[in-house]
Amino acid sequence: MSHTLLHPARVIALGETMLMLAPPGHELLEHSREFITYIGGSEANVAVGLERLGIHAGWIGKLPRNALGRKVVNGIRAYGVDTSGVVWSDTGRVGTFYVEWGADPRPIRTIYDRAYSAATTLTVDELDWTYIAQAEWLHLTGITPALSATCRQSTMDIVRQARALGIHVSFDLNYRSLLWTPDEARAAWVEIVPYVNLLIAAETDAALLLDASLPRETLATRLFNTYHPDAVVLTCGSNGSIAYNGVQTYCEPSHMFHIVNRLGAGDAFDAGLLYGLLTADLQTGLAYGNAMAALKMTIPQNLPLIEKTDVLRLLSGDTPYLMR
Amino acid sequence: MSHTLLHPARVIALGETMLMLAPPGHELLEHSREFITYIGGSEANVAVGLERLGIHAGWIGKLPRNALGRKVVNGIRAYGVDTSGVVWSDTGRVGTFYVEWGADPRPIRTIYDRAYSAATTLTVDELDWTYIAQAEWLHLTGITPALSATCRQSTMDIVRQARALGIHVSFDLNYRSLLWTPDEARAAWVEIVPYVNLLIAAETDAALLLDASLPRETLATRLFNTYHPDAVVLTCGSNGSIAYNGVQTYCEPSHMFHIVNRLGAGDAFDAGLLYGLLTADLQTGLAYGNAMAALKMTIPQNLPLIEKTDVLRLLSGDTPYLMR
Amino acid sequence: MSHTLLHPARVIALGETMLMLAPPGHELLEHSREFITYIGGSEANVAVGLERLGIHAGWIGKLPRNALGRKVVNGIRAYGVDTSGVVWSDTGRVGTFYVEWGADPRPIRTIYDRAYSAATTLTVDELDWTYIAQAEWLHLTGITPALSATCRQSTMDIVRQARALGIHVSFDLNYRSLLWTPDEARAAWVEIVPYVNLLIAAETDAALLLDASLPRETLATRLFNTYHPDAVVLTCGSNGSIAYNGVQTYCEPSHMFHIVNRLGAGDAFDAGLLYGLLTADLQTGLAYGNAMAALKMTIPQNLPLIEKTDVLRLLSGDTPYLMR
Amino acid sequence: MSHTLLHPARVIALGETMLMLAPPGHELLEHSREFITYIGGSEANVAVGLERLGIHAGWIGKLPRNALGRKVVNGIRAYGVDTSGVVWSDTGRVGTFYVEWGADPRPIRTIYDRAYSAATTLTVDELDWTYIAQAEWLHLTGITPALSATCRQSTMDIVRQARALGIHVSFDLNYRSLLWTPDEARAAWVEIVPYVNLLIAAETDAALLLDASLPRETLATRLFNTYHPDAVVLTCGSNGSIAYNGVQTYCEPSHMFHIVNRLGAGDAFDAGLLYGLLTADLQTGLAYGNAMAALKMTIPQNLPLIEKTDVLRLLSGDTPYLMR
Amino acid sequence: MSHTLLHPARVIALGETMLMLAPPGHELLEHSREFITYIGGSEANVAVGLERLGIHAGWIGKLPRNALGRKVVNGIRAYGVDTSGVVWSDTGRVGTFYVEWGADPRPIRTIYDRAYSAATTLTVDELDWTYIAQAEWLHLTGITPALSATCRQSTMDIVRQARALGIHVSFDLNYRSLLWTPDEARAAWVEIVPYVNLLIAAETDAALLLDASLPRETLATRLFNTYHPDAVVLTCGSNGSIAYNGVQTYCEPSHMFHIVNRLGAGDAFDAGLLYGLLTADLQTGLAYGNAMAALKMTIPQNLPLIEKTDVLRLLSGDTPYLMR
Amino acid sequence: MSHTLLHPARVIALGETMLMLAPPGHELLEHSREFITYIGGSEANVAVGLERLGIHAGWIGKLPRNALGRKVVNGIRAYGVDTSGVVWSDTGRVGTFYVEWGADPRPIRTIYDRAYSAATTLTVDELDWTYIAQAEWLHLTGITPALSATCRQSTMDIVRQARALGIHVSFDLNYRSLLWTPDEARAAWVEIVPYVNLLIAAETDAALLLDASLPRETLATRLFNTYHPDAVVLTCGSNGSIAYNGVQTYCEPSHMFHIVNRLGAGDAFDAGLLYGLLTADLQTGLAYGNAMAALKMTIPQNLPLIEKTDVLRLLSGDTPYLMR
């Protein structure tokens, strides 16, 4: 079959996608009559972001075989992501979480209800490695090892297996304080990170991994020198992002934006970063990452349903509308 | 304090209340953009039904101390039910379930996601027995012992303790096939039912308890003779309801209705039954029960938010509107 | 009955609660297809605010015995407020008002439709004084005497009766220009304020009572010296709040916030103030009041459905989210 | 100005139009988070119905000069009805009423909140008789004299003035039990009906006017012989409608329908009747009336927003869809 | 690449999918404030139906490269249908149509606004025949040749090309009176049908093609004998469906159902028919077709988002819920 | 008929009004489940704005005789605008466009779907010139000649005919880049503008007409000297507006506002300008125009549903609410 339309995914993102439930607007979880349903998962966000930019991506997770499991998969493949690698389970639940959007000084509030999900039981042997082997790149995050002891082991197994197959591995630390302590996270990460090609971290998570509060350039350099990835990328909120590849430090400033939904901005960055890397270079990756992150802030869904023309316009410096 | 306004609940209903999530109208769980939130719990339904008829009721359950736990309690005390006996927990989750309403021949579909809820960990010692002792009547259902081994033990303990305190106990078998097998249910019920004053059962559940398919009058008699409650009441869907108290068999026909939400109709019956019993007699109980069940079918919520005047009108035979 | 669960309300707030109808978002009353229903009443807001902070409160009003009257009561007792003192009427209507939220420079617009409500006919004799006598504190506002001649008389009667029973009385002037003129208000207030323990006023209302435009410290001092309450508290918008108790002037700055619904911010302040006073002192009262007022601005309802943890976080100076 | 586009209304309907508020679907007034807004007024319904059939109509009422008053007028003139005769008031309120749709055996429930509306103060002198004099026909209902003593007098004055100007008057008894007693209604009607050209009544209202339970043909005849209108028309629900003009009795059967909103069906009948009379004869009037009434049942609004092609199809006997 | 996950579609359905806009519930196009968006296309419905039953399907259409074009594609591939064969255009519009659901005797009303859509310009050369050649079966309908002269020619070209490649062709006549006259349809169909393996038609469309009103068995036989397909299948509404394959006539009765959305029931039948044929035989195809059609009636979307377990339950005769 | 109630429109605005469809809030066209329906047309906006200020206006367009055509007309005459001059067509479609509101840096996005609308076929002979001749003023925009070759000719014909009848003509250039190129626009405008009494243009459109980037005062002067209208008015966004009448240059600053819907702000300006001119002078026109434009920004609809009291308050400098 030489036909290119059924081409395999170039990048595969693996990790739990949950059902997220949130009241509309500024309403309260305690009071709202209805919850809007969202698809919530860092890795699926990255896969969708890559599709929007034109790189075919796949997403893998483990889900129960029911209407809610299908709801998650439908919500991802609707945007072109290949989901044929999903592991379907006859037991377990779909992980859920509740979000109340807040308004200053009332904080955004999250209630996790994700324990015992099917995703927490995923093992390396359940995956279709023939399928994964077709990909060039595998993207994981630090959320997966935090889900369960099983998942911590699986993450290690998956990373090793991928590298053994010659697949590039990117890993975004993505610390989740509701899932584990800093010490637990660090203990898991230090075992995984040595196998990673591209290490991505929010500045605070980088400091957590190194257990040291340092200037961001120092964090990047030290992570590179300690774990020897191909590159380290740090996101620094309104201070933009930086990267270090052992040769040079790259910087890109961030963009201004109106916040509609801040969830998934880091994942949109990752998608832009991978796109830039796969089609050009690290500098381009930071630029696309920052543009994707800014545009994501304006999208009501967690998925970065961004139009590539808007990214290009932002990269070109054309911002005709006043910030308001 | 002789003031009667802060009078204690006359009837207390004890059992899990969950957060129910359902798409609007005929929408699918798999497709719907939003879920309407409901309060779902058989015993809380009974408590609200009693309040609507003018008998002060309390509801007891165990809930985590967060916005979703408060959502459940708010949704019950809004209708006057006393919730001061609720057991608040710092751990555990709110049990949830998803409902898709269906349309013939597409069935109503339920996805339970209630495992590991705070309610499954309730023990007899966590209850405030001084509070319960103020009540005249305690209502329980066969759902509670089905929730967990802990709850099966707690149900026995609670029933014994209540009787020891001189409180009347009603028990509605309420078999739930998604929670346990018929054999498991029967094994638990036969230990509980001997302590029960008023045994209530759907006709099919009565047959399940007796492990015998019999005419409904025989079911009622045999249950009475086997377990010696004060009375046995059977609900028989469109065939109305019957009761047997060792002396006489009572019957009441059912009413016609337009179905808006069929969930909670049995609980509404229980509320009407208890109201009739507490204010008059068994015959009256059946009559109020059937009227409450029919009116409940027309209420969008699971809670029987019925106006007493509508019950009285129905009991008087005044049905000015054609069934359509 | 020594049981503490059925403890009486420590603070009782008395005053009309209405049905408020408002189009969603920025929609116009003239154009909107639907109106969102709210519960609107200054005193009920205070009662709910106290419950959120952990002080059991009661609310008293007069309502017709119909679905709309129940709607109002349900909306208050859902949050734990004791409503057993409500006066139910077989005649009269539920007061209503319509609100259009506006957007600068289009003002928020209110259409009052509250004349002839059941609440305008409340008399002192209709109240259950045995019930009220269980409370430590009674909170009233200057809206009540503005409702009708009957209510003006009732307010005087109630304040006198409460003081005679040893109950502390707080009174928030709450001038409403749609209900009466400044002169009418002043004439009524000067009769009531001498019986008040805690006088609360927006700075502009204090000036109206004294018929003098003065610096706020002077307003507070002069009110104290004229009417001899235990303390005078003035709210000054973005300038925070001050208090004077004959000994010392206390000040607390206000907080920044994103406005979701500005209605009820003053009532949330009152709840925080009473909480601080009842559990600590006047300075604490101002601090809690300002925090409650800021958080209220972010709540879509008029009721201050605030989480106490958010108040504590704000008081601790922990504001991790940038104002946006 | 000979231009026919600005032609005067051929029929004018005069009577109060209110703001109606109703929960969506089967929701309860007591529980629903939102109310859908409707325009509710028997006479305005007739005017809109006439416009749909192609006869230019005007509507006159009295409303306060605010957003809610404009909401009522906008909702009527949107369908082409001329509202330039409306009397605007600087005082008074818009009459309102609340409707809960019900579901068998739960009845449709109405809470009137229309006392003290601006409409209750309308007098004959406030009307622009030059404007009215341009019309050929004036339509009134028995609701207007029920609103207030002022309105009872005004109705008499208006009917007399219209007849003096040579305008035909139709009057639909439209008894409203929430507004007055049968005796009060009869006392008012017997003064008005002698001035009426076309008397329209539901069968039960005809019996009420005559204070006699009689066969419908007898009711029609006796009304004709007692009050000497040009014709008497009786609507008899599923039994269709009949008319008597002193010469002959006319009958038309009713149609089957699926009920979406039953409010305004009688008014739609009146519009069809007037259309038939004005363009053909009494028999045609009954036929159009019955078709309009059936189609109205399927319209969510109270206004009969019917397409004339659907009326013609129904009159032609072409009903391709099975009743379901 | 031997991996089966990226297997090609077994059946490809080709034809326009439009954006459908419809007011919620019984609301009117003329009055409704909002329109719900749907995906509307007979062939896409068939593809989705096949996926639900477990047969991988593809859909091909021509769409403009904008947000609305993506909306259509997202709405199809969300359910697993392969859309990689879609022809994207830089010009042209997305075809739209408006639907008002109606209520007896008010008919369902459709306003087509599909002229000049991108789909009307599709030519055989724009298709990726390497992609299509991977499929076993191609499904088309009589809507496509009705769209434009271009499409009439394309349909002929596509059918011939498919047969030349050894692909089976099914064709559902699907007469659309808003697109062409009976004579125009017949003229086009007689050129296409000779190339068809499976001819599917509603009974009335079969009569239109033969220009003869005949018993359904005769229609089937005569169509078979005239055009020599492998089989002819006729759908007869509540009379079920029949098939004739030159050897035998097959019949299956229809099921009862509650109508939520009748659009797409015929397409759901086609999906069930093809599933039965591809996995078993003609008799099975009729049975699955009738079950799919009945279940489709209960789905709010046009797409047959049916659960296969519901089909199996219906085929097994297990219908536990009373028709209501 | 001397009666003033049926007075003719003083100003008539002529031009296409479309059906606009937009997702709620920040939702995406590609993702949103529903579209809110709006009426969208520059000239209709002007007519409604004039009615709000108290000047009777008419609107003329050409629409198909179906539910969507009526939807457009209902949406305009609801606010008192006379629509009796509308040209109804038995063919053609209602022009539509889709709007996605955006959020910085994601732009507002418009998809035009207006080709082949009935409005594009309007000719001068289809208009009722007796009706138009009753008006004092005719308002047109540069959108009309951009719609089709037919419309370009019609615009010229209409402008000439109006002037021949002694009607004042205002023309707002309103360049639409999705409809034609700058060169095409300029070519059409230079033929029309010489017949215009009042030329209105955004600063950028003025530059486009003159094909020269110049200071705004110079643009105004040069336009005046080139085309000899009675006055030239330029709108300059946050820089306010200016006017030149050959004698003097007038300026008015703009107001601050919170943007709810920016569409139609220029049309609201035009309405304010015409009101000022017709009731006072050019300076007053600029002041009303700027106030109307600012208030329009806060209205969810495109129609300037502004209350005149808000305009007067803004003109008086009374802005009690802080900009937030």
C-alpha cells in the first residue's frame, strides 16, 4: 500500500485524557445547574496542536469501552489525530476532573476525581509497538508516572522501549501537586529524564527537578549537563521561553493575550515547539511554541484549536487589534 | 428551649446521595456538549417527599468536604430537609452516575461511577445517635448494603441500633443489578429484614428476596409470615400497590401519567406511604404513595418536588386534563 | 433537648428578599429571550455570608404561600440559613426587580417592580419573638423602612423590641433612591439609629444621614457622637473601610477584583464585619468585610457564595494570580 | 397622501398585553434557573393572527415607558401589527404572569401578578379616536372589564364610542376565574354585550353568561335572541365550533394536533373567524378559526405565528403526516 | 507496513455533506434566537452507520478550506470515518439547509440554501482513485446527480470508473423534490442504474423510476429485470422492507419507535443493509437495516450514532420498555 | 388622512440586511454546537438608530418570501422602523455571514456567504418611488454597489432618482475588502459621490477614495473640494470624528467603552450624525454620532438598541461608573 493518505502518525503523544466538567462562565461548581464537558489531557492537546500545524499525530491512552470512553476518543479524532492505538478496557472508569474558572481574587479551582481510572492501569505490554514504531517521535509528560505505581513503571518501560526502537522522546515535566509531592516527582523524574531527547519544563518545575532555585539560563544549562538530552526547553510565562542545546541558548519573548481558557497553554507550546523542531530548528520551535501558547489562551476548549494562519500572522508581527 | 420551630425531624432517611449527570433531552452521553446536574439518592428523595407533604424529615449521608459535597447537601436542604446529621469527610469522592434518557426503542442508559465514594466508608460509629434518637422513624434501602462490605455491616448495625432505641425502621429492598448479584442481595437482605417494621419492595424484588415467582398477594403474605414486620408493601408498576399487615390485604390502583423523568418514582411512593401511615393508616399510605409516584413521573428532577395540592386533587379523583 | 445540631441561629437578618430577573451576560431587558432568576435581598445576603464563614444565621421575611415564595426560601435555606421564622401570607405578591448588567458607558439598569409585595405588609406582631429571642444579634437595613408606611413603623417596633430583649442590633443605612427621597430617608433613620448597636453605612449614605459632606473620619465620629451606637462603620468603595468606636479609628484597605456581579458586595461586607466582631474585634471585622466584599464581586449570584478558604488566603496576602 | 403602503389597520384589537414568564420545558417555577419571556395578551394574539392571514391589524394597550413596556410593543409590531395607537404611561407597571407548563396529571399552573399594571388605568379619553376611526372593526374581550373598576367603565365607554363611529365590534367573553367571580363577570357582560356585533364565547362561558347549562345550539340561539348581535359564535374544544346569525346554524369540526403550547388557541380562532367573516362568510370564518386554533397549539409562543400556507393546506384536507 | 490499524476503509460513501441549521425543539425558523448546527448528508450518514456496526468506512465530499468545511469533516471523522479522501477547494461555499421540526398538523419545513456549493463542482478527476481503489464497496445516492449538471456527469463517470476497478456500487435513489423534477430524476437515473450492484429505493422512488404505481413486490422484480443489479431493496416505511435478488423475495417488518429526529433514517437503513450484506446475507441486511432505521429515529443528530448493542437487542426481540 | 400617527418615514435607509450567524461568546465556528442568529445590515442599523433617537425611519431591501426573509424584516420592524417598502422576491436567497468573535491575539473572523442573494438583484424599477418620495432623506452605503454589477448600476440609478426628487442623500463609503478590490471600489465611488449631499467615511476609506494617505483634515477638505457635497464627515476610531462643510472644520472626541460587539458602531455613528444634522447642526451630529458609536459597542446585537437617555447622559459628561 503505497498510498500516502493513510500515512502513519509522525508524532505520537501518550498519556491519559480525561473528561473535564466545568460550569459555564463564572458559575460555581456548588451552584451551577449544568457542567460543560471538555476533553482534558496534556498529551492529547499536543497531538491536536501538531495536527493544526500540519504534522500528522497520534494519541494513545487507555479507556473503558463505554459512551464516555468513546466521547474522549471522538473529541480527539475529530481534529484528525489518529487514535487507532488506543487501548480499550472492559473495566475501569474514565478519569474525571471538575474545574471552576474563578475570577480575581477568586482562584481557578480544580477537583480531581481521577483515581482508579482505566488509564492508571496501563502497562507497556498493552501497547501496539508495531504501531508506535511507525512514528518518528514519542511525546510523554510527567503526569503519567504520577498516576499510579503501575504508570510510573510503565513510563520507564515505554521510554526505554521507544529509544530502543530509535524513536525520539520528548518529555514535559508538568508537575501536578494534586497527584504527588515534589520529592516523589523528583524521584521518578530522575529515572526517566536520562532517556529523553527533548526535555521541556516550566521554569518552576525545572527548579523542582534540580531542587534548586536558579536563574533560568542556569537551570537550562545544568539540566542539559546533568541529563544529556539533545536539548532543554524552559517556559517562563510572560517572560517567554528559552532553550539550550549544549551549543547555544535561544530565547523568544511571549505574546500578549486575552485569557479565555488558560488550560492547555503549555501543551500548545509543546506542539509549536515540536513543529518548529521537526520542520526547522530550535529557535523556530520557541517562536511557534510561544505563538501557540498565546493563541491557546483565547480558545474555550483545552484543545489548541488554533488556525495556522493566526500563528503565522502572529509570527509576522501583524497584530492589528489593540489589546483590550 | 420549648420553641417548636426548631423541631427535630420526625423521619430520618439514611443513604448515599450522588451527583447525577445527564445530557439534556434526548441527547447522547457520547455527543452532548453539556450535562445537567442532579441530586440522586433514593433516601434523600424520600426525605424531600415527606417535607412536601408536611412531615419534617432529615437526611443523613457521608460526603467529602468540598464544593461537590456541598452541592449535594444544598440540593437537599433547599427543600427544608434537615441535613445537620450529615457526616463530612476529609477524604473520598462524591459518588457519580451518568444517565442518558433514551427514547423507545433506545433504552435509558446508566453509567455508574460510584465506587470509592465517601459514602462507601460510612460506619455506625460516625453517626450522631443523639440526633437520630430524636426521630420517630428511620428509613433505609437495600442500596446501602450493596455499596461495600463496610456498608453491608453498617446497615445491620444501624438497623439494630435504631430498633434498640425504639425507632421504627422502614426498608425498601431497591435491588440494583449494577451493584451486586441476586444471590449477594438475598444474603444481605435476609439478615436485615428481620429488624424491619415496614418492608417495602417492588414486586420483582420481593420475588428475588423469596427466590420465588409468586402472585403478588402470596409474595406479601409470605414475606410477612417469614420476617414478621408490622406490614409488607409491594409496588406493582401500572398494577398499583398492595399491602398486608397480618390482618388484611389492601390495594390501590395506579394513576396514568406523562413521563418526564421516571427516576425516583418508587421513592416518591415511599414518601407518600410513610405520610399516610404516620397520619392515618395503611390504606391511606397506599393511596398517597400511588399519587406521589404518578406525580413524580412529571417532575424533571429526581427529587419529588410535588405540590401537596396536586396530590389531594389526584386523590379526590379530579383530573380535568385529558391524558395526551 | 440539649442537642447542639439543632442550635438556634446566632444572628438573624430580617428584610425583604425578592425575585430578581436579569438577562444573561450583556443582553438587554428589552431584547433578551430569557431572564435568569436570582434571589435578591440585602439581609438574606448577610445571613448567607455568615453561614459561609461558620456562624449559624437565620433569615426572616414575609412571602406569599406559592411557588415563587418557596423559590425565595429554597434559595436561602439551600446554604444552611434557618428560615423557620419566615412569615407566610395567603395574599400579596413576591416583590420582583429586573436588572440589566450594562457595560461602560452603558449603565447597569434596574427596574423595580416591588410595590404591593407581601413584605410591605409585615408587622411586628406577625413575628415569632420566641424564635428571635434565641438569637444574639439582629441585622436590619434601611431598605425596610423605605418599603411602606407599615414597614417604617414595623422597623421601629422591631428595633425597640429587640433591644428590649437584649439582642444586639446592626443597621446598614443602604439608601435606595428608587424607593424614597433623601429627606424621607433621613426622617426615618433618625428615629431608628438611636436604638442601633452597630451602625453601618456607605460613605455617601452617612453624609446623607448627617446632611453634610465631610471627610469620612469626621462622618464616623459625628455619627458616633450623635447617635451613640457601640460602633460606626463606613464603607468607602476602593478606599476601603473605617470604623470608630469612641476610642479609636480603625482602617482597612480594599482589594482588587474582577467584577462578575457587583450586587450584594456591601452585604458581603456586613457579613464579614459581623463575623469579625462576633469572633474577634472591630479591626478583624473590617478585614473580613473587605475580603468578603472583594470576593463577592466575583460571584455570579447576589448571595455571597464564598469559600472561607478564599477569604483566609486573601487575608494572608496570598494572591498568586495576576490581576487581569 | 394616497399611498397605500401606509394604510390604516382594518381591524384594531384593544386589551392588555403582559410579560409572561415560564420555565423551559417541564421545569418548575419553584426550581427553574431561568424563565423564558413571552408576550401574553388575548387581543394582541388576535391582531397578530390577522396579520398572518393578510389583514392589516392594530393593537392598542397602555404600557409604562420603560424597557419592559417596549419589550411588549416590539414583540407585537415585529409581526407587522400597527402599534402607533399604544398609550404610553409614565407610571404603572407592566402586568406579568408566570406559567408552569405541567404534564399529566400535574396541571398547567398560572400565577398572576398583574394587579396595579398601567393597563388597569386605561380610560376612554386616553385613546386616539381619530386613529381608531380609521378602522373597520374593533375587537375586545371579557378580560378587559375584569381588570379593574376603571377598565370595566372604559370597556363600556369604548364599545359605545366605537359603535357611535360606525365601527363593528367583536367581543370574546374569555372568562378568567383568577380575576373575578361568575356573578361579577355576568353583571359586567350583560351591560356590554348589547353593543356587540359579533359575540364569541367558549361554550362554558356562554353558559356562564346565560347562567344556564344548555345544549350548545340552544346557547347560541338564546344569546342571539337575548342580545341581538349580528352573529353568535361558540367554540366547543374538540367538538369544533358553531355559529348562529338568526337565519342558520353553522358548524365546523375541529382538527387533531400535537400540543406545544395551548395558550392563545382561542385567540387564534378569533383571528381566523374575523378573517373569514371579513373576506367571505360565517362558515368560512369557522373553518379558518378551527384551522388557526389547531395550528396555534403547535407554536411555542402565545402569538399565533402561523404560516397561511399551513392553514390552506389544513383547509384543503391535506394532512400528510400521521398524528403521533 | 503490514499493520492493520491503518487499514483502508472497506466501504466508501461519496456525496455532499452540508451544514444544517435548525431551531431547538418546536421553535420557528422565523422566531428562534439560535440555530443548532448539524452535519447533514445522506452518504456521510451511511459511513457513520457502518462504523458504528464495526465496518471501517470512508467518506468523500468536496468542501471549501475554511472553518465551516472543517466543521463538516470534524463532525464525520469524530466517529472514526476516514476522511482522507476529501477534496478541499479554495473556492465555493459549504451547502446549507434550514430545518424547522414542526408538530402535527404543522409540517416539518426545510429551506434549502445549497446552490453554488463547492460540492456542486466535483469532477471525477479531482478524486484520488488510488485511495478509492482500496475499498471494496462504493455507496452513492440519487442526490448527487441532482446537484448540478457537473455532478450529474460526475456521478456517471464515478460509477463507471468504480465498476471498472472492480468495486461494488450501491445506489439509493433518494429523490429530492426541491432539487429536480420527477422527469429530470428519471432521465438521470436510467443512465446510472445499469452500472449499480445494489439498488436501494423508497417504494415511492421506485415507482418514480419506473413511472408506474405497482405493488412493491412487482416494483422490486421489475427493477431487477430492467436494470440487472445483483439485488433490489425497497423500503416501505411502517411496512418494513423487501429485497429481490432474482431468486427470492425477502421481507422484514419494521419496528415501533418514538420520533426524536426522522432525518437520516433511510441512511441508517442503508448502513444496516450494507453491514448485513457484507457480513452475512440479504435477509440479515434487511433486519439490520430496519433496526438501524428505528433506532435512528431516536437520535437527535442526523448521524446514526447508534450503539451496536441496541441493534442486537432489538434484533433479539428484547424490548423491555413499553412504547409510550 | 391628516392623522400623524401613520406619518411617513423621515429618513429611508436602503441596502441589504443579512442573516448573521455567530457562536456564543468566544466559541469557534468550527466547534460551536449552536449559532446565535442576528440581523446584519449597515443601512438597517442606521434606520434603527434613528428610531431610537426619535426620528421615524424606513428601511428598504430585497428579500425572498420565506421564513428567513420574514425573520430579517421582523427583526427590523420590531424597533419601529417602517418596512413597508421592502421588495419581496419569489426567488433568491437571504444573504448570510458567519462571525467568530475572537479574543486578542485571535482576530474576529468573518465568513461571507452572501453571493446570489435576492438583494444582489435589486433594480431601481422594483422600488416604490411614491413611498420613497415621502421621505426627506435617503441613506446609502458603499456596500450596495459592491454586491453585484446589477447593484452597482442600481445604486447610481437610485442616487440620481432621489436627487431628482429633491431628497437628500447620505452615503457612507463602508469599504468591504471581502467584496471588491480598492480599485473596483474607487471606480464605483467616483461615479456615485458627486450626487451625494453628505459624504461619510472612515478615515482609511477616505484615503482609499482619494488614493492618498493624508492628514484627516486634508482628507476632509480635499473630498469636499473634489466632490462638492454639503458636508464631509470622517470617523477616526479612538481619535473621534471630524466634519468639513466648506466653511469650518468640526471635531468631537470619542468616548471610552467596553466592547461587547463592535459590529455596527459606524452605523450607530451615522444614525447619531443624521439625528444631529436633522435636529440641530453638524457639531451636534458629531457629538451624537460619537456617543451612539460608543454605546453601540456595549450592545450584543448589531442593531444599535440604545436608550436615548444613555446618549444624553454621555453627552452631558455624566459617567458615574469607572471604566474597568
